Amino acid sequence: MVLLAQLSDTHFNMGARNVERAERVMAFLAELPQRPDVIIVTGDIADEGDVEEYQQARAALTADLPVLILPGNHDDRANMRSVLFPGSAGTAPINQSYSVNGVTLALLDSSIPGKPEGLLEDETYEFLTDLLAAAPADEVVLIAMHHPPVPVQSTVVDPIRLTNPERLAEIVAGDDRIAAVLTGHVHAGLMTQFAGKPLIVAPSVSSTIGCEWETAAPGHVPIDFAPDPSLIFHSIVDGRLLSMFRPIAMGGWLSEPAD
Ligand SMILES: [Fe+2]
């Protein structure tokens, strides 16, 4: 089994609250009897993209296993690189890959500097194409990025979703090794389909945003700061993906319900 933990939208903003939530999630993962092989964080690491926020992120998102972080629309590539990717200055897309026991993660940068919507640049598509060309025939491939490539009935993020999903749809539909696309951005946990494959959106560690049916009027943002942070476990057993949504109680662990 390969076990992946997906966190998203931590929005470090120099306040104590979001740090505490991220630290609680990381502590939960650190104490698991069976540890994940890798942790990914699918964007909006920082709230404003400031260097100090990435310093907060670097301190909170630490583990003794790989933690892979990709950018979202709130992130700043240059500042993110300077703190979280030392030695890789600049504003080029932050694309990464990670392979473990027959599973390859393609972590793509869907951010557009200075804009909230998403785009996969030609350079990013070439990165993905090259990665797939080099991957074994029986590999399980998961594509992770920040922006969902289709509308998800969110009045908040649908207008700022991925703007050029056509080429990605061709790649995903045409490669049996690609098991799913994983994103963040929505601040709600959901599953739908993209190019005939599961599209799995992780909830946010920092807040929850209601979808279309919670929106009272155009422009209303039904954001709820009360729910606990949540993550998704993705396990791959015999080539089959299972994704489990796991809220992490800020109030602590109750081994048995109180009377
Ligand atoms: Fe976000």
C-alpha cells in the first residue's frame, strides 16, 4: 500500500489560529500507527504570499517524511521559492514529481502570478508529458494542482477555476495510468469527474466555504470558520485508489463518547 495525506489551503497569515490548525493536523499525522509515505499540500499555503507567512509554513509543515507543497492563487512564486525551495530563485512554475512504490505524483503549478484564476503554462504541460513518458507502464499516476479544472457548483471559486483544462483533459482521458486528479482551492471536500476520472477536491485546513446552495445572493461568500480542519487520505492498494476524508478535532481526541 502507498498512503498519501493531502492537506490544502492552509492560508498562513501571521495569525496564531491557522498555525495551530496546521500544527494539529501535522501532529495527528506524526502520531499515526501507520505513517503516510508522503504528505502533499495543494496550494494557498500563504494568505498574502509574504516571506514571513512562508516562514510560518516552513515551521508548521514539518515532518520526518516528505512534505510536498505546491502553489495556489494566494501564493507568490518568488517568495515561496525563497523560503520553501532554497536555491531555486525566480518566478518559473513550481512543478515537482515524487515516486514511491509504483505511484508517481505529478505536482503542477496552476497559479498565474497576480491573478486568482488558474492556468497550466506550456512549460507545465511539457513537464507532465515528459514525466508520463518516463513513468513505467504499470505505474499509478496522481496529478495534483490547486485549481479544479471544471466547475464544482461553488459561486466563489468557479469563476476563478483552471482556465485551460482542454489539454489536461486529453492527457487524463488518454492515459490509463492516471488514476485521479487532486486539487484544493474550493475550501470544501468533494468528488466529481474530470475527463472520465475522479476529480477529488480536498477541504481546507483553515476554513470551509459553502457551495452554490449556501450562497444567499451573488457576491455572498458563505465562509465558515467553525468547522475543524480536515484532510484526505489517499491509499493505493493493487492499483486501486481509495480516498478518505478525515476531520481533525481541534478540541482533542475522545476515545469514547461522553455519557
Ligand atoms: Fe484557499
